[in-house]
Amino acid sequence: MGQTQAQLRTQEVSLGQVSVIVPTLHGLPVALRDSLAQQDWPLAEIEVVVGVQPNGRARNVGVARAHGDVLVFVDDDAVLGDATLVRRLVEPLHDPAIGVTGASKLIPPDSNWFQRWVACEVPRIEHPIVTEPLVTIPNRENGYYCEVTTTCCALRRQVFEEVGGFDDELTRGVDTEFFVRIARRGYTIVLVPQAWVWHPAPASLGALLRKQFHYGYGHAQEVQRDPTRGWQLATWWRRLAYLAFRTAVLIPNIFLPYSYAYRRWRPGFKPLKALASYASALGYIYGWQTSGK
């Protein structure tokens, strides 16, 4: 008799060559190139995808060009933390139950005061280094929050193909949508111990708000594809009501910010988090408004 999917996932997987995929608008930065060259795990190729948007489509193009059995995705504004990073990401993938491994994110040591402020308040800017494997599964209970991002992560090509790759039309939130599909297939997503990349926070208030607005727009696209993922704003009056609600709670959120990852209000003074959340809400409304739904 044939083996079940569960039985297959108890057997160790043999890993082949490793391909690195870097989506970029302007080419491979020197700092990232140098950090890749220093890795103690052999890289079959570094596939740099230039000028393809959105970034989910760029990653799909990179995978189609690459030949490796293991895919490592790295954003072009990241720098690998040390020479062991790729090895730390790849080795756990021998376990067939693990779908994705990811690195923590730290802002660079030369970050300015505003970037440090952003990192202290806004979720997903930094992910502290862990000392033990941290299983992080995006689901309804945690607001689909995941500690792993496509800033730097790795997976087997077989998993990538099993879920159909990235959604190549989403403008933002591509990693969350992708990881939700992987988690729904029964795979585990793991933040790897002692693995990190340097990744800058937005350097100004304008840059932060633009980034969050685009995240909100991308989230609207996600919810339109998967209605279980958020508020339905398909009518003008729902959009108006949502705008009124988010505007009303803007000031209270400064002093009593809401954590979507933990689903509770957590007292504190976080004006940047409140403004970032409001910008995301505006992007979310705009995404529904421009969808024609």
C-alpha cells in the first residue's frame, strides 16, 4: 500500500542544491553580495531578479530561473548577519514537517534615532534573535501574525510548488498570504535560533506611513481573495463606518495600543504604532474602494 502524507512527513528529507532568490529594482547591493559570498554553506546560484513588480511575481520569476531544491529568499535591503545564516536556515529543512525556516530581523547598528523609535513600537520591524526554535503559525487566533517574513527565509522547492508559489498580484502582505497557505497544508513555520539579518526600519515618518498604507492596501487584496482574513468593506457605508471607527480610536490607541498578535489591549504610550496602524487602515479602505467591489 502507498504511504500516507503523514507517514511521508516522518521521514528525513535529502536536501540538494541551494538557490538564493533576490528581488530588486536596481540590482544586487554590495553589502548583501558580500554577506552571501561569506556563507559557509555552498550556494548553487544567486538569482537576482531586477525590475519585476510586485515582489511576489519577482520571486516566482526567480524560482522559475533557479535550479536548486532549496530556495532561500532575501530582500535586497537586507544583509546576512553572519557566515552561518544559510546553514542555520537550510539544515532544519531535513525535517519534512517543517515548511519554512526564517531569520530574525534586527535594525543595523548605525540606525538613526527615528528608526530605533520605529523598531520599539511598530510590529514586524524587528524580530529578536531566539535561542531555541520558535514555531510561528499564522492563524485566526493570532490575527495571522507570523514571526517569519520573506525578508529572509528558506523552504524546499517541493513545498513552494505544492502551494502554487507566491500570489503575483498582491502589492504587499505577500509573505503572510503565502505562509497562511503553507500552514493550511499542515507544515510548520520556524524562526531559527541564532540566525538574523540586518534590515533597516523606515527612516522618516513619511516613509513609515507610506509603507503601512501599502500594507493596508495589500491586506485588502488578501481579504478579497480570502474573506476569512478580515473585515468585509464591499459597500461604501461599511467603508465609511470603518473609517469613522478607526478615526475615533486613533487617540486612545496612542495610550492603549491593540496587539493583533496577542488579541488584547496593552497599556503603553506608542504614538508611532497608532499612526502606523491608522495609515494601514486608510490603505485598507482605499484597497476596497479601488477594487470596484
